[in-house]
Amino acid sequence: QKVIQLADASVIYEEGADPALKNINLTVKQGEFICVLGRSGAGKSTFIRTINALQPLQEGSVQVLNKDLAGLSEKQIRSVRADIGMIFQHFHLIPRLSVLQNVYTGRFGHRPSWKNLLGIFSDQEKETAEHYLSEVGLLEYAGRRVERLSGGQKQRVGIARAMVQEPAVLLGDEPVASLDPTTSDHIFQLLRRLHEDRDLTTIVNVHDVELASAYADRIIGLYEGELVFDGKPGDMNQRT
Ligand code: ADP
Ligand code: ADP
């Protein structure tokens, strides 16, 4: 089943500028683990932002979970985003809150309740957050302030926060670009494990070919906004 479909999708930020995405055509099926590969400025982040409805297209169409994102109301967009988990290069955590509070208050497309903002959680909310913290190996850090964590640990908190939503689609915008190689590898191992354990479709931007080849089922290569490769990691050696 297709989860995402782009048809002749183009993004142009400013009149006269080169398109950040140029006539992209592709379909993502449920259960795929995709790495979007490309250098800085290739359009990876724009690609992710078209899928989570942060960036409208100038041409073409994008469908996510069977909804065409053009012309949706705010409420409909929120409902699509409720099924999308996001992780980021710089984590987007709230520094002075605890790990547990971050997992529960920073969900994508979700406005926290005033109770959550004051650090008040129902037993159910606490249990859910703790469950996902334990999945990412950070349960013992639940009460700690996120600013005291290492980069790898912060990204694990980001991942737990995304998983709390029980998303159908997990999107990562360069989630390991600020991490050292060993930590990056650990984060990809975790993403892969979470992906296998549920019905997830995962799309992660990277600029490291080795990481993409090691972990992705499929690689989407972007260069100056154009799709220049779409295939299995093993196909990269065979094509010219
Ligand atoms: P990547 O994530 O691969 O580094 P981006 O999607 O961030 O690439 O950027 C693609 C191109 O679009 C780049 O040339 C970048 O300068 C441009 N761009 C990105 N965001 C904006 C913006 N908000 N306004 C204008 N140009 C932008
Ligand atoms: P860093 O290198 O910044 O500490 P990592 O992502 O490698 O970041 O690890 C973060 C923390 O999670 C570490 O304390 C590590 O011991 C722990 N950890 C790593 N993998 C697992 C796992 N599969 N289960 C439980 N804990 C883990």
C-alpha cells in the first residue's frame, strides 16, 4: 500500500531562484525504510517538509496517507501530522524540562495541554512516556533535565517523543548530522529496531553514503533538487 506519493512535485522558494525540488515523482510503500541522500542544499530538508505539510508545492501534488495535502484545512493538516513522527538534527527539545516532560510535551502537530506545560501528567501519560523511554534505553534518565544529556541521548529522547504519537510515518531531518560516527550508528540501529517492531514507514535524511547503505532498504538521491537515484543500496554500484 502506498503511504506517500509525489507527482511532478516542485518547490520554488523565490521567484527566479532554482527550484529546491524539481519535478519529483515517487511512491513510498508502507514498511519501507528510506534514506534520502544528498549534499547540503540538495533539497533533502525541503523534501521532508513537503511530506509533513510544512512546505507547500508550487507545482504537482503530494499525497500522504491517502490525503492530497493541497487545500486541507488546518484541522485536517493537524490530523495528518498526528500520524507523522518527526526527529531533527538539533533535537528541538525544551532545555529546562525533564526528559519525561519533553517526551510528552513536544509532539509534532500537537498543542500540549496547560497541565502538561506545568509538568502535570496523568498516570496514563506518564506510563506511555516511560514505556517509550525504556524502548530507547533512557528510562533511568526520565527525571533528568535534557540539557544534561549527551547528543546521542538527546536524540533518543527525540525518538521517544516521536514514538509516543504511535506514528504511521517517521521522518528524520538529518537526525545524526550533529553526532559522532559511533553514536550515529547507534541511533540508526535504534531506528531500524523500532521500524522492525511495528508497521512504520521511515524516511531519514543523511549526507553519509555509508550510513544510508548500511541501514536503508531504499535510497533516494537528490542533487540540486533533482531525483538522481532511486533504488536499493546495492544498485548504487551497478548504475552509472
Ligand atoms: P538540504 O536539506 O539538502 O541541505 P534544503 O532543502 O535545505 O537542502 O535546501 C534546498 C535549496 O533550497 C537550497 O538551495 C537552499 O538554500 C534553499 N532553501 C531552503 N530553504 C529555503 C527558504 N526557506 N527560503 C529560500 N530558500 C531556501
Ligand atoms: P552517547 O554516545 O551520546 O552516550 P548513545 O546513543 O550511544 O549516545 O547512547 C545513549 C545512552 O543509551 C547510553 O547511556 C547507552 O549506554 C544507552 N544505550 C545505548 N543503546 C542502548 C540499548 N539498546 N538499550 C539500552 N540502553 C542503550
